[in-house]
Amino acid sequence: MSVSGQKPAHRSVSAAWFFALFSFLLIGFSAPVTAVTVSDLYSAKVPVEGSSPGQLAQGYADGLSQVFIRVSGTREVLAMEGVETLLSDAESLLLSYQVARDKSGQSVLSMSFGAVGVNRALASIDAPVWGANRPLTLAWIAAEDRGSRTLVTRPEAGAGAENADTWRAAFDEAAGQRGLPVALPPSDFGADRELLSDIWGQFIGRVKSASEDLDHDVLALVRVSRTGGQWRAGWVFDGMAMNTGEESVTAQTPEALAEAVINRWAELYASRYAVSASEVGDSPQVDIVLRGVTSLEDYARANKVLEGLTPVVSVGAHRVRDEQLTLRVAFSGELDQLREYIALDPRFVPMESDVPAERPGPAPTAEGQLTSSDANTEAATGSEEAQPEDPDQQTSVAGPEETSQFTYQPVPVDEEEAREAFESLYQVLYYRWQPSSVIGSDGGE
């Protein structure tokens, strides 16, 4: 049953306008490319000494610091005026938390913050806000050590060398920390010595051809080398006008080098796609993609259902392609609340399983995966600590069977639409419209 309320009549889009839009956009459009939604952008995990109020408060602040860096796109956010006040009141932005022990016996605080609340907090100190839809970088990394070069590839049972494993883990961890989608080529390319030479020489031609069937928005050709006790990484980009010549960083360890590289990449992307504080606005907006909309009647019914939901402030048709309608919805509260209301109407069938996810991003890291969310709402209010049923099974680093931190979604090739998607603050919600699911004699409208 849908949840209804009184809404202003001016919200509806006229049938004539929608029909014109529908007819025009069905005629010819470019195929989509791949972009990535960072699903746990507002989640964090940090070690804590215990579960006393003071220890938890410090944990909340540490976790929110990570989220602030990830969402603003810059480490400089922690030096901005007013940020200490926000961190001291981190609990007010908390949606859920859990304290558990990892396999080493360390207490770990897992928490989830509200996206709308975090974005508004950043805007209140004039910090930039970088949304959940982020470009996917396909990184071709050639690592040289003691005269031997190795291509860093996706993990595969029985494949890869120890050197490649070290760099893969380092880049995965760094990318997870910054919420930056970075993919590696499959292990099939590991034996291609000519391609490895091109990556080392930063010749883009063959690498670009090899990448045609691999999801990406930007290619990065990276060469890693060691001189004495110091590591160096130099790279060039191709795609999305990022190809501005070689840049490089140095560090003492593989982990520190990967962190320096990813930090630089994140700040480059954020400088282009993060929005200013003035654009955050009082009413957050989210795009809802409905597949299976085949008529004006489908559109009208779906629009009416959304208009009747308590959190919804306004609804407007934004784009139509084939049987796919994109609605731009302004809402109040948090995005999860809106999703809960939509879930009450069975005609909106969630499409998460239909979104392609064959290209795995970085392995989930300690700060990127909540052990629990819905079960800990009471704990988030500070009423009691949430305890796992079997603490020995809780780990601070996700195991290989856990889901990826990233989910993949299509973004149009058109430059203006792609930029619009990357500048959106909230993840796109995908549903299939199923009008045959009717509750009650009035269809639940």
C-alpha cells in the first residue's frame, strides 16, 4: 500500500509536454558508457578502545572525518574553519552503528552516516560536495622491481605474482579509502609483454585497443619503479579530457605510494565534478529510473504514486529513452527513508540485481562496509550498544565472499548528460514499473 499525503497540484507535468518529450527522445541516442556509483560512500569503520560514551564519540568523529574527505574529495576539508564543531557533534549525523571484534580481538566501530546530513554539513562550512556517481578509472599498472616488470591485474585463483599481489592490495585499499572506483585489467593480459612495454613507455594506442571491451571512463597508464629505498609512480590519463601529460609521486612504501597516487586522482576528479556549497540546496534531489514505462498512462500512475509519498516534495520528468523514464524527485529527510516509502508500493520493483557489476572494483575495505545497518537503528540513538551474535566471526576487513563496494550504472555518452550524472549528489535509483501489481480496488493510488 502506498503512503499518501496532500501535495500541491502544480507538481504534475502536462501530458502534452510529456508526450512531446517521449516522442522526441525515442528517436536516436548514443549507447551508454559505464560509470560507477559508490554504494558505501557514507559508511566508515574505525578501531576503538571500547564502547564507553567517550570512546564511541571519538570513533564517530574519526569515522566522520573519513567520510568528509571521501565526500568532499579533498583532505584539506579537515583544516577548514568549522569542521571541528561538526566532528564534535558527529553522532547527530549517525544513522546506525555497531561495535564488534575482529579476528585479532580489536574492537571495531562500524557506522553509517546520513547522506543528506553529511552533504549539508559540508555545505555549512563552504566545503565542496562530490556525489556518489563517479568516473571509473581502468588502471594499467606496470610495476618494476629488481629488473623484473609485472602487470598488476585483477585477482584470479592461481594467477599473479607476489609483486603484483602487493600492488593490487595497496591500490585496492587506497581506492576504498577515498571512494574512488578503480578497476584493474583481467589476468589474461598479464603475459602480454608487448602490452607491458607500451604501458611502461606510456604509449596509449595498443592499451586503448585492449581496453575496448573493458568497462571504464578513463584509462590510466601507470609505471612504478624503485630507486634505492624510494618508490616512484608516474602516469598519464586518456579519456574525459584528463590527458594533460605525465604526473608523478614518490613514497617510501608500496602502500604509501598507492595512497599518494589515489589521493591525487581523487582530488583531480573532485576538482572537476564536486559541486559548490551553494548548489547543495535545502531539498535534495535524486533521479529515479523506471524501466517498463510504455505509455502515458504508466507515466501518470507512476508520477501520481511518487507525488503521494510523504517525503516527496516534487516530481518532474527528466528523460525518456525507449521504455525507460527518468524522474527527478526532490525529497525531505534521508534518501533511505524515501526508498522505504517507495518499497511499500509493489509496482516499483527494485532493479539492483539488473545493474551490471561484472567488473569488480576495489575489494571492500575496513571503512567501506557496514556489518549491520537496519538492525542497529536503536543503537544509533545511543540507547544501547549493538552486539553481534558471534563476535569471532566479525572482521574489520571484508573477506573475499563479501559484495563489492561499487555498483555499476550506465551514463549517456552525450557530454552534457554525462557531466550532469557525475555532478549529481545522490545515487540513481533503478526500478522496474510493474503495473499489474495492484493492491485494492483503486490500485493503491
